Amino acid sequence: MSGHSKWATTKYRKGAQDKARAKLFAKLIRQVEVAAREGGGDINTNASLRSMFQKARESSVPIDTIERAIKRGTGELEGVRYEAVSYEGYAPGGVAVIVEALTDNRNRTGSDVRNLFSKNGGSLAEPGAVSWQFERKGVVSLPRSLDEERIMEIAMDAGAEDISDDGDRWVLTCPPGLLGALRAALEEGGLSVDSAELSLEPSQTVAIEDEGDAKRVLRMIEAIDDHDDVQAVHANYDIADEVLAGFYS
């Protein structure tokens, strides 16, 4: 019998969920700020900001919090100035990894990321070492319950390049510049969109068949992704669904 009460377990889980939610909010707000600084505060003319705005709203970030982030980005309100940095390296098993971060202290973040790689059996590499294995794409996720033919009918006319069955969802990819138009076309066609974002998609993958190796790869990526400055972690691993399910259950 467990030595912990049900209440204690529930409280722990809620605390972990609240912490994860706060971390997600902080990352999204930072992305909004940078998008506003780089392209202006008007979501109608700044496609990057419009995408970040939608992503923040989908994650339930309060509208006034988003608006303050936009004003900090445009300089209407004082705030910390963040810069975009990326790191390349390898996870166990030769898996290629790209880390995208927004930081107000490049030296601190670089040191932290290097330590996270080395502590988890990976290694940081020089710029360009693995980036050639990835390509920037727009990625749109839709509920698996939607009809594939209907999705394709709309999506292909709107510039989608590919559709794949990802188990519990359909995933569309498109050129980065067409992401907003693709999402708009799907929604105008009456199809609900779960998410639409820019991502780095691998051109080739590394199969990780050993469960122990797979867990080491996933632990490293999770540790890096948990860093406050890290916005996204991209990797080219190919791990069986049952192993992924067991790790995240």
C-alpha cells in the first residue's frame, strides 16, 4: 500500500500541472514579444506575431497578458530584450538535435544547454553540424475524426505538401510562408484545427530500437525542453509508438 494519501498525490499532480502551465505561458509570452519586436505589433501585417498570438490563445494565455507582451516587444512598455539563439548537437544513438531558445543572456543559456547535453549522454556540436538534416515547415494538426478526403480537397488547393496519419490526428505540412493561408482555408472550409505552427522537420530519421536507448534519448530531450529559455527541441529519432507511450504514460 502506498505511503502517500490520495490527497497528497492529487496535490502533487496539480502542482506539477500548474508548474508546467506557468512554464508554457512564459515561453509563449516570450515568443510573442520577440515576434512583435521583429515585425511590429499589428497581427494583421505581422504573420509571425499572428501565429504566436493564435498559439498563445489556444493555450489559454489571457488576452491582456498577450497584449502587454506585444507592447513590451514594440517598446511601448519596458521589458527584457530577448534574442533568438539555436544550438546543434547529438543525443545518444547519434540522434541529431536542434535547440531553439530565446534568451537575455547568451552565455548563460549556452552553458546550460551544453551541460544538459553532456549530463544526459549527448554532445553539443558546431553550428551547421546537423541543421542540414532539417527543413523549416509549416505543420498543421487536425482531429483524427475528420474525413481525410475532405482535408486533402481543401489543403492541397491551399498549398499543403503532404498529409500523414499520426495515430490520433492528421498532420499536414506546407512551406513556411503558406501556414497562415492553409489554416485559414481549413477553418473557412468548416474543419477544426488543433494547432498550426512552424517546425523543423527532419529529412531523414535515426531508428532507435532498443528501449533503454530510446529512454535515454527522450530523457535528454525532455531535460533540455524543460529549460526556461528553450522554446523548442527538434530531433530526428524514430522510436516505436509503444515505447513513446510507455515513457510519457
